[in-house]
Amino acid sequence: MKHALRFTVCVALTLGMTAGTPIASLEHPETGAPVSSFGPEVPLAYYELSLTFTKRTAGFTPPVQSRAYGYMGLALYEALISGMRGHRSIAHQLNGIGELPQATALPYHWPLVASAALAEVMRGLWGGTTNMAAANTADLDALEAYFQAQYAQVPKGLRKMSGDFGRQVGAAVFETSKDDGGHEGYGRNFPPYMPPVGAGLWVPTAPGAAALQPYWGATVTTFALSSGAECDPGGPPAYSEQPGSAFYAEAYEVYETVNNLTPEQLTIARFWADGPGSISGPGHSLSITNQILVQQGANLEVAAETYARVGIANADAVTAVWWTKYHYNLLRPITYINNVIDPAWTTSLPGTPPFPEYVSAHSSQSAAAAVSLEYLFGENLPFVDHAHDADGFSPRPFDRIYAAAEEAGISRIYGGIHFRSGNLHGQWQGRCVATVVNDLNWRK
């Protein structure tokens, strides 16, 4: 109950609570206490705020959003690593990160370090030249000031030293992000691109629609993968318009499924849609992460490692997906079904996404996040997903974390957005990415 209260307070905080309102449940361990002595209130609040940012900040498509979560998790983890006994830095195990500021004096007040690091890296990632730069920065300033006020009993010198160090790490992580190929990607989601032409190849499903981030998978530097191609799932079934072929069977399955949706299947399709203007797919995975941390009563140390693993796996999974999409360039179900089976058919979800079908980004990034969470919290952990309570959806219970990823994947078939191979091969890809991230040397 105590941790559920904390999470409720953090959500209220990100929705505009004033900086003078006390959080009675904030813990105040003695000076010099390790990271594990503190609760997860600080990162929970910043990650909840990031979901608000996604909804209102133009251009935060899944590749851009997932990249931000990768750098946020890295900044949080590296800022706290000196106070996390038994853990080691992963910065030098990742591509292109380089040297980050090191703790030069102990003790620090770790919640204030975490707050400053997240605020600083998020100012860069979610501010910059975005349409909501001023509003996002103002909210981050207010949230950082809020936690400074909540920890007013910490000696002034220690508060300053902790804030300065956190900001140094956050600024360094943002600085290293600038040359990864994705910097300010929110402003260039639709660069000039001529898709290849041929049987079975992707064509835009809306007149005049441009392709979303066609070069992301090949040009953006991955964190833990050697490249976007490392977890290549192989190609889809061979293209065929012949009834009885494997490809026709997959298309006909989508056709029949959408035509005969049950009310529950339609609810699932809509619950996991996570389209433009929502928390988006990567945001849904981070919302689940928040919920698991609260449910499990995680401390700040566990939260930092969790956000780093999930954020990096999510980012690399999406980069791998975008490499796969534009490498195989497979057409969408609506294109095939309209051309081959039924010219009047349409999807159950409005607006097929403007990029190739294979593989499903929902399936891959959800699987990557779920495998990361199960690595830390176990494979048979039940939970209830409240990600869309505010949107009028009923919470969805799951008997294990990965079951949510499976439902996210099948939801795209119910929506008429993906073929079965796009879902299943996407899940394989996400599991592959999470395995690479989990195999990093996180422990001493």
C-alpha cells in the first residue's frame, strides 16, 4: 500500500501539483546511505512526466521516443552507479558513449542526483527545437525544484554537490547522443525517400503519404547491438497471390479475423493501438515498467537498473525493427487484401502506419521490454496493466509479464495492421535484443 500511494502521488505530481505540496512517504535515510536505501519516487515521477511529453510533443514517433528512453535510462543508471554496491558501469560496453563524469566525492544524496540527471538529459531530449520545448523545460524545472524542496533537510552543500553531479552526468549523456544519427529526429521523421517498386513491396496506404524514418535502422547507432541488423529475423514468407500459398494464408487470416472480430478482440486492438497523440508503443512499455516497480516495492537501485535495461532494449529493438522494415519492404495487409481478396475491405483500426509491415514494432519492442522485466522480476509475475485507465479503458490483468507482450503482438492482427509472421518474427527479434542487453556485464 505504501508504494501504491507513492505512485499515485508521483502521477499527481506530473499532472501539475505545486512544488510546496509535501510527499509524506518520501524516505530520508541518513547521509551517506547507498542508493538501495531510497525509494523510486524520483524516477517514477520523471518517467510519468515523459508520457505526458509524448502525447503533446510533435514528432515523438516510436523511433524517436524509444531512443529518448534509452538515454534516460543510461543517464539515471550511470549517475547512481557509484552508490550501487555490486553493480558496474555499462557505458564503455555500449556503442559511442565514451567517458562519462565519475563520482569524485562521497557521500551524495542519491535521489537528488537522480532528479538532476533525469531533468538535465530530458531537457535536451524533449526540449531542443520541439514545438513544446518551453513547456517541457518548464515542467522539468518545476519537477526538479519540487524534489529539491522535498529534501530541504539535506545539508545545503550536499544538496548542491548532488545536483551538480547529476546534471553533469545528464548533460554528458545528452552530449554523446548528438552524434548517433538520431539527434532531433522529431524534426525529420519524413525525409525524402523513394520506396523500391515490385511485387509484394510496400506502398503508402494513404494518398501522398511519406515514409516514416526510412533510414533510421541503417544510420542510427545502436546501444548494445552491433547494428540494427544484428537480430535480423530473416524474411517473411515468400510473396504469392496464389490461394493455398503460405503468404495468401496469412493475408486471409487477417481478412477473416477482422471480419469476425469479437468485442473482446476489438477491445484488445484498441487498447494496444498506442497511435499518434497517445503514450505510443514504447511509452506503453515504460508505463508497464512503472507499474511493475510500484507493485514490487522496488527501491531506487532496482529502479535505476530496470529503467536502463528496459530503455536500452526498447531503443535497440525499435532500431532493429526499422532496419528490418526497410530491408524487406513488405506491403501491408490492406494493400494485399484490397488487390487480391476484397477491394472493399478495411482495417478495424483507422490509419495503417506509414511504413512497411515486416516486422511488427509493437511485437518487437513489447517483447524486448517484457524479457528485460522478466529477467529482473521473474517469468511468472502477474500484474494488471493500468496504462490506459485515463483513456476510458478497463485495466487488463495478465498472469505473467510476457503475456502482455503476446497480447500487444496479436492486437495488430486484430487491428488488420500486421500479418502473423510480422508478429511472431517481431517477438523473436525483441527477445533477441533483450538477450544481448541482458548479457552486458552489469555486475562486478
